[in-house]
Amino acid sequence: MSVKKQFEDYTSESIPTDVLLNNFNKIEIDKEIIIDNIKSAKRNRSYFESHSIYVVNLLSSPGAGKTSILESTIKQMGKDYNIYVIECDLQTDSDFKRIKSLGVDCLQINTDCGGYLDADMILCAVKKLSVKDKSILFIENIGNLISPAIFDLGETLRVVVSSVTEGEDKPLKFPYMYESANLCLINKIDLLDYIKTNLDILRSNIMRVNSQIVTIDLSALTGENIENWCRFLHEKIKIFFK
């Protein structure tokens, strides 16, 4: 599934608009896009709630480990739930192939030059997937800490994956990604013996940006604490399905 950008001169990294000025009046274009997306996200949320579809939006920088975490999650929870996945990248379908091999219904979105998903793309993908009621839908968003944070997709749970290999300052450099998330999965803790990242400082920086966020340390590679993440998700889904 390929998605074309609405405006050829639109650069997603230009959001938020309060600092953007140029001769093409892109402020107004960007504001319109964001306002339209807010309306579409509300529509999506109502649709998901009415059909008991629990939607998890996975966000991170490139290489933080979203796909590996998703693979482990599907292996642990696939026998208990109907699981669907929307995979998103600028190009290629390599992550799609990894997820598809696990036997779940999956759809690929390639955005070409666009650095974000929007709510309309998601509803279109959900209809193509024919997502059943009382299901879990995982959206593996584009690896990008800027634009995807701005675009609400109508998700139930927003999860940012933070790899310890990225250092301790990413939450302070990209605060809106962490401000808008409900949960932060701190991945690759198996590497802490080999790098200088201080886990306490990283957690502290995450909490400075968002004091309400939940954090779970884990390793998708070794499986350490994956069960804690799945338990958290199971409890949220159980309440949502009531």
C-alpha cells in the first residue's frame, strides 16, 4: 500500500507550525493538515471503541527495536488474541516479511518521502485488513522521533521504544514524543554492561518530560522482562474489552 503526500512541497519535519515561516505560507497548509488529522483521529477512536479494537501505536527512532519487540509480543500473546499489524516504512517491506512469517494478518504502508502516518491512512488499512471485533491492532510506525509524535492515529495506547544505545538525552531532545506517550519500553538492556548509558538518568529524563508515563525495561533479544510488557498490555486489553 503506497501513500502519496498531499502537498509536494510539504516537509513533515516542519511541524509544529509556530516556528515555521517562509514565502509559500506553509504555516497554513501544515495547520490544516494537523486539524484535519485531529478530526480523523477522533473518528478512528470512535470506530475502534465501538468495535472493541485495541490499537497500539509503536513509535521510536530507527533501530530502537520495535520490530523485535513486536515479534516477541506476538509469540507470547498470539494464542490468546486476534492480532493484526500495520507495518510502516518509507521504503522496503523487510519488517512486514518478518511479522507476516509469524502467521498474523499484516499490511505494509510505504510512505515514500513522507515521514509520518496519518489517521486516514490507518482507517484505510484497517478496512483492507478486515480487522475483526475484539482484536488487537499493532501499528509499527515509521522510525522517526519528530513527525509521528504529532499525528494522533486514534490509537488506544501510545508506546515509545527507547533503546539504551541512544544515550540518556533523547527524551530531552525530542520531548513531544515522550510527552504524548502512555508507556516507554526501554529496550536493549542486555547491552548495559558494554555502554556508558546510565539507566537511572535515562528514566529520570523520561520522567522529567512526562511524569505520568509508565516505563518497562526489557530486552527483545534475550526476552528479559518481555513478560512484564505483555502482562501490562493484557491488563489494559482486559479492561478495554469489558
